[in-house]
Amino acid sequence: MTKKSQGANEDQVKEPKRKIVPLKSQKEAKEVKSSKKEEDLLLDSGTDSDYDGCSLSGSLNSDDFDSEDDFDSHRETQDDSGHEGSDEVIDSENGEEEDGSDDEGSEQREVAEESDSSEDEVAPRNTVGDVPLEWYKDEKHIGYDITGKKITKKEKQDKLDSFLATMDDSKNWRKVYDEYNDEEVELTKEESKLIRRMLKGEAPHADFDPYAPYVDWFKWDDAIHPLSSAPEPKRRFIPSKWEAKKVVKLVRAIRKGLIKFDKPEEEPNVYLLWGDDSASDQKSKHLTYIPPPKLKLPGHEESYNPSLEYIPSEEEKASYELMYEEDRPKFIPKRFTSLRSIPAYENALKESFDRCLDLYLCPRVRKKRINIDPESLKPKLPSRKDLRPYPNSCYLEYKGHTGPVTSISTECSGQWIASGSTDGSVRIWEVETGRCLKVWQFDEAVKCVAWNPLPDFPILAVAMGVDLFFLNTELGTDEEQQRIEELLRLDNLPELDEAAAAIAKWLPDEKYRGIKIRHFKNLSYIDWHPRGDYLSAVMPGGETRGVVIHQLSAHSTKRLPIKMRGLPVCTLFHPNHRGLFIIATKKYVRVYNLHKNGEPIKKLETGLREISSMAIHPGGDNLVVGSKEGKMCWFDMDLSSKPYKILKNHPKDITNVGFHRSYPLFASCSEDSTAYVFHGKVYSDLNENPLIVPLEILRGHSSKGGVLDCKFHPRQPWLFTAGGDSVIKLYCH
């Protein structure tokens, strides 16, 4: 008997006996016989391959498991190669699973040995344990089976036979050599999928979800007690003694010089002479460095081949010669075909020298630039809706004058309004209906009208030229009319002093049964005292005698004991303090105390080119001044002599300004045919500044002469405007 046959007999002895399973058909029996013959041939011939790293069939690579399509395509190509017979071993377990899944109730098959396709399910054949296989290197066997018999080594094929066997076997790519048991293991499709997923770095099982939603296992509903109720240990609140000892030890070592620190390296104190942007941050002992301004970078006109639009014509070049040298362009573009044809720049040396002179001789100053958002500088003002009511729309028009309306005045009750025009007429209107109640016609243009502030004395003062008229409006009761007639009767005139007689002269007005006062200069402005007995008159041409005060009850005129400085423009009586009198000249506003012989109290510096009008707040502490340059100044007289706020709204001259008696409103009108309405609230707290908010721009008058005057209604938030188009408009909320 040969050696090869002896080895085959030993393998047959070691393998357990196989049981014959009854088959359903002759075809299955033939397949079993053919498979047995093939197994015997394999055992006799020893067709096992050499499973070292160089063999083709025994090594696995990640490229072999890229996708299922590669498995299927490879399997199909191998099946189509013509290998009909396959080794099939019918195990007992596989047979039971197939019979269990068969719906037709086929007979169970008994298999003689268990399948070794999975090491997790079948125990290994070799029972030597963790003994290294190197110990069996010189032996003919590699271990012992479960019965204690030796497991002989299989003869290894040469590489040519191994390659031919792999080419003939369609399932060779699934086979893995088991060195421990000295046999080939064929991987199932499920095992190949597991290996493929593991090579890709994924979970072995496909049904495993690595991103499953987190399940909070803890029940928080009834968790009224902490997870651990142990009290905090005392060591957490006490400084560590070990750390204190360690710090003391390090401090002593530093003091004794045992621990030395590296000295910081001194940076060289060098800097660029002509400066650089990076050197500007260095703090050195030399003078403060200021980087020079950078030169303008060359543009398209400095190109050697610029566009035709940059090249000047011969006419333009001739015009350059006629210019002054400082106005002449320093560089005239030229065109060259190539860089080689460009000559040397003739002014290169001169420009470099001039640049050096600029850096050396021209002084430079560092200016700090602060980047601030412009929106943050705007004051946070309340909404206009929260500041209602205020006049915003035209409600009524009063038409009847034929010339520009120069002045208007409201009666203290708000029922009547008086107006004066350049046509020489003075009219009284009913506010609510717009009906013209009375008309006075004069020979001169009316400059100013003013209604007496007392409700019991409906007297109207009218200024025109050099004359001042006191007219009886005949609007009061019979008793009031009797008192007014007695007041306007000039029977016994007191004797005036020489200074007052030279300024004004009291005369009776026979035409309208009133009083006429003739001045030595033309009048421009009149204003009543809040108590209704005194009236101030302004004569700009009177110079030092430009302001006088008339007392209606005494029929007398008084010259102010004030040395006028500048031409007067307008005057005001203080609404609360009886003795304070305010006079506005062209550039300054001065406050005098008449009870102390005209002693000056305060001088307000407006900074305006020329003052045109003035109005005082009903509280008496704030003043608004309008100018002929379109600016309006708000003065807080208790705060400072300089403006608290300067408003620039009108592009043309401001003709008049005014406050409302009860509402926090003030307005201004201008020759630009507009009137501005503002919210001006003055707080009782002296630490809080007044609130000024622009509300509305009122338009409606034609641009013929602008808006010449504006007055507020004494009780309602209404505004009257008198225009150069001979129309009076009433604006309501």
C-alpha cells in the first residue's frame, strides 16, 4: 500500500460515519453519488491548496467584498464556466431547517455530521486548545480530535495545481483556509455580508441602527428626591493643605535661588527711518512716528498702451500749454506698441526728490478717527402718534384781503381772530365759520395787529407806519362797551415830559372813535402786557429811543431807562414776572428788570446773523428765537446764556415763531411757504432737559410771498397762518 493511500485511509477512519438519507428521486441519488465520488477523488489526490499569503484562493482582500453586485457577477461567471457538479453535504441541522420551511411536508433528512461553516455554531475539530501550532511543525499531525485520534496534516499542493483548482471551482472566492483545523471553510452569503460591512467600518449586522433615538430610561415624573442625598463633604469647602505646602515650598525655593526663571529676550530697538505701516505700532523712545500719506496708484492713463479715450488730442495738448503750471496736468498719456519702445521717464528723479522733500519738510498731524454708526447719533424720539393732538391738515380758509396778510392775532376766548394786510384793511373773523364780522380801512399798509389779552376789554391795537390805533371791536356786553368808550375817550390828557413828547403824541381818532398815537419813527412790532394795560412799541429807526411803553389807562408814554445797544427787532413781557422785559436786537437778546430802573439781568448769545422774531414759553423759563437765515434757537434761560438747541429747518427767512398757551406745542413760519409744528415739552424737574420733537410740515400757501405770520388758538391745538397770497388758513388735528 502506498503512502498516499495510507493517509486517505487514516482520514476515513477519523471522520465519523455518514448516514444515508432517503432521497425522493433518482436524480437526487445520482447527485449524491457524484458528490461522494468527487470527495473521494479530492481525498485521494490531496487537492488542498497551499494557504500561505501568496496563494490565490486562500487570501482575502477588501477589494473582494466591495459590493453584492461583485459577488453575484463573479458567481454567475463561475457558474457559466461549465462546472456542473458541486459538492453538497446534507447535514442533519440543515436538513431539519429545510424540512421545517417546506410547506408540502417533505420527509426529514438525517445528516451524519454537522456543518463547519460557522465556528460559532460548531465546535472546532482540533482540541489542542491554545497550544501554538509551531510545536507540531516537525510532526505529521496537527492535533487531536474529540475522540483522541491524531489529525494528520494534508499534503500541500504546488501552486500550479492550486491555481487550476481555483479556476475550476466557482465557489473558491468564498473559501477560507483554517490553519488551526487544517481545512477549508466555505463562507455563507450572510457571513460574506458581515465581512463586507466590517471592512467598510460599519456595524456587522444590517439591522443595527447606530443613530437610534435616545431613550430616556429615567422616570422624571415622580423624581422628587435626588439621586444621591449624601451631604457635601467638608473637604470641598476647605482649602487644600497639600497645595498650600507645595506653594510654600516653591516660594522658598524661588527666594533661595534654587529655581531660576529665564529672562525675557530684549527686542532690538530698531525702526525704519522713512517709516512703515508695521513700524507705526512700535513704541520707541524716538519722536512719535506718523506714517506718510501714500502715493496715488497708477491708473489706466499711466499704461504704456492706454485706451484711445485717455490719449489727448493735439488741440487739448495745445490748451495745456496755455494753462498755468500748477493747473497743467503733470502726466500726459502716450501710446507705445511694446514695452521695449518705452523711453526712460524724464521726471523720475525730480518726483523722487520732491517726495523726499515732502517726507522731510512737510509736517504731519495724527487725527484720531472714530468709527461711529450715524444711526446711533440720532436721538431716540417718541412716536408722533403718542404726541397727538397737533395741527396737521387745513380745515378752513379765510378769504377777503386783496394784499398779503402781514399779521394776525387771536382773541383770548378763541372765538374771534383779527388780521391786517398791506391793502390797508383790518378784519375780524369768526373762527368756526370763517365769516368776516367787521372791516376797518386805512390809508397805509398794516404792519402789526394785537388783541388785548383781557376778556373784559376787547380792544384791538393796530400799528401802521408811524401811527398806533386802539380800536373798539364792539364785541363785549353793554357794560363792557361803556367801560371801553370811557377808556378810549381823551378828555383830560396828562402832560408828558419832553423826552416822551418827542417820541409819541396821543390823538383822538374821530373816524373810528378810538385813540391814535403818532410816533416819530415807523413802527415794526407791538406787544401787550399780560395784564392788558401796557403796550410796548418797537421802532427800529429810533436807535436808543426805539422802544417805548404806552399805558392805556393813564394815556401816557414812558421811555425806557435803558441804553439800547443795537437796533431793536421785537420785545416781550415776561408772562409770570411782572418787572422782566425782554428786548431782542439783531444779534443779542437781553433781559431787563424794569422795577430796578432797567437793570440788565441776562444776555443771551444767539450766534445768529440777524434775529427776526421771538416767543416765550408760558412757563417763562424757555425762549425761542427765529432768524433770517432759517435757524431757530431754543434757550433755557435758567441753564445757560447759549442756545440749548439750534434747529435748522427752513431754507429761507423765518418770519415768526409762537408757543401754545396750554399744549406743549410751538411753531415757526417762513418765506418758503411752510410752517413747522414742533412738540416742545418743558419738565418741572430742573434736571431733565426739554423734549423737542418735529411733528408736521404744513403746506398750502402759494410761493408768492410765503407765510408771514402764525398764531396758535388759545384753547384748541389749532394753528392760524397768514400768507402772502392774501389767505388765512386754519390747521386742525
